[in-house]
Amino acid sequence: MLLSDRRFVLRGLALWGLGLAACGFTPAYGPTGQGSRLQDSILADAPANRDDFLLIQQFESRLGRGSDGPYALGYSYSISGASMAITAENVTARVNLVGRVSFVLRDRVTDAVLLRGSVDGFTGYSTTGSTTATEAASRDARARLAVLLADQMVIRLTAAAGNLPA
């Protein structure tokens, strides 16, 4: 078979790579990528609560803490819950958490707004266990939501990195 032939697969991958190079594609974090300029360059506002902390913790794990960087990140993080499954006894069995982060990237010297955006997402958890299990599931869902939203912010910032002043 053609697919089991290693040389055929390697040639196909090489041609695909040449096609990407010809269209101007460059990896965001490659040697000439624009995303690497964001590493350790953004200082986020201090978190006000646990949810904010989880969001900024993930954000800084991806881009680093830019305490001396040229950019400042302001954000507003909100979470709302919605009952998704209700039993015949009118007891909620599943909760969805919907999160939204509105963010503003500013120049730290001039305070000029460089980028404004928002990201949103959702996650859920079951409430059918004990009170302790439900509380643990809720905390875990909030942590997963923070990771999801922080990663989306990083993707947005990385995509816009080429348009930011150096």
C-alpha cells in the first residue's frame, strides 16, 4: 500500500511543508515568529479573587510574567452558572459555567490601547455526588474554565503580535 511506504509519506510531508512555506506561513514561536516577542512582555493586573488568580496563573504559564515588559493587560472576568439537567424531583444534576473575559492590552509607557477583545467559553460539572464531591467538581470546573479562557487570550494576543509596536 502507498500509505505504508515510509518514503511516500515523507515525500508528502515535505511537499506539504514546502506548500506552507510558499504561502507565507511561519510558526508563531519559531525563530522569526511574531509570538515570541510576547514572551515575558505582558504584565497582567493583579488578581482580585481565586478565579482571577487561576486565569492569570495560566496566562503567565504560557507567556511568562512581564514585570519589566512593554505591555500591560487589564481584564474583566465574569462567570455565570446555568442549570442544565434537572431531575424529576426538581434537583439540579448538572451545572454549566459560562465564562467571559474582556481584556485590554496597553502600552505601559504611553497607556495607549493596543488591542481590545473578549473571549468566552463554558465548562460543566455534575452535582449528583455528595456535597463535598459537588464542591470539588465546581472548583475543578472553574479551574478548567480559567485555563480555557487564558489559552484563548494567548491565542488572540499571539495572532495580533505582528501588529503590536516593538
